[in-house]
Amino acid sequence: ASARFDMDDIMRGRDFVGGFECARRDGTPLSLYMYATAGRTPTVRGGRGQIAGVVCVAREVTAFWQAEEAVRATREKYRLLFELSPDIVVLTTPDGRIAEANQTVSRVSGYSLEQLKRMSVIDLVPARSRREAESVFTGLWRRKQLKSTLEFEASDGKTVTVEFNASVSRVDGKPMVFAIGRDVSDRIRAERDAREMGEKYGRMFSAIRDGVFLETLAGRILDVNQAACDQLGYSRTELTEMSKLRLSIG
């Protein structure tokens, strides 16, 4: 970073060492890393001479500073994406220890960020699903990238289903797992409830002794139960290929 360059301080004997920003003649920015010190006149018998001027030694570091600024900007974008993402974002070591986690992980799991950093991903998996989880992570290290769904257990014992994408990458020269996931517990629960309701409807539909027809407003037969088939002597396939009008005329 640019340091404060004060000529008066240097003339009072205070050396300057640090970055210094200025501009070239054409107005383009120039970054220098500079050493500046006060120069003194020669003296006899080792005495200190009068300050005669300032000696400066500078090296251009414009490209280096620009690269550093780009790195800082990228890190700031990553930090904001990491912290503000509504999705679950986790960075783990090869053995599954949680190195970083965002606030969404804390909210979904019920654990504080400090607690999470003392845990591994497997610690969050219910005992019944750990073998599956270990298989998933083994596959991840083999393929380097993986999309999967796993169950996790929150601090209150509630089961949370997470759909995630994970990849193996290098962070600061070390292999790490970067995973982004989403809590899909409500969706999974709704799908399960829909299947259960469908099964109950199917059993009830088949068990009714009266003939039941399910039709569109235009009279197209969508479904019939077995009692209707028995009453009319048609198979279900034959009936669903008919319309109510054709059936009454036929």
C-alpha cells in the first residue's frame, strides 16, 4: 500500500521506506518502492555535517501493485459471495474437516461457525447415513467433481436434506473440497407427501365397489376403477380410449 511521503520529515532526519504512488508525464499512474534519506555535507573527525538534500532510491512496482490490487479485489468478491450467499457454502480439508463455512450453514445446522470449524462433515451426518456419506466423498476424490444429495442432522436433531455440488480444488497450494448446496428438505417432504397421497388415492379408488369415472370437462375419460370395468365389460385401456359420448352411443 502507498505510504505517507513527507519531505519535511526526511529533512528532519526521518528516513522513508515504502510504496509511493505518483504519475508519469503523460498522466499514467506510477507505483514506486522507495528509500529516501537526508544527505549531509562532508565533515572532519566524524562529525555530522549539514543536511544538503535528499537521496532517493526507487524501484518501479506498478505491475506488482496492480496484480496485488486485482488479488485483493478478487478476494473481496469471494468473501462477499461466501458470506452473503443464501446457499450453503463449505470449504473442507481432504479428511472432511470444515475449514470455512458461511452463515447459511450455521443457520441451517444450528451450530455456530466456531463449532462448525471444530467438526467434520461426517459429524453432521446421521449415523444411519454415514456409510453412504463416506461413499459419496470417496467418489468425489476419484472424480474431482460431484453432484449429490445427503441427509444431515441439525443441532436440534432435525434432519436436513441438502442437494449440493462439490469439487476438489487447490486453495493456497493445498487440496480442498469446495461445496455449494441448498436445503431441499421442504421439497423432498412435499414430494414424499404427494407420493403417499397418490398411493392412498389409488388404494381407495380401486377399493370402491361402485363404478368411478374420472373425466375432463370435454368428456374424455382419464381413469376408471376396476368396478367400472367389471360393470361395462371393457378393460381400463379400452375405456380410457373412449369418450363419454361414444360410450353412451355405443
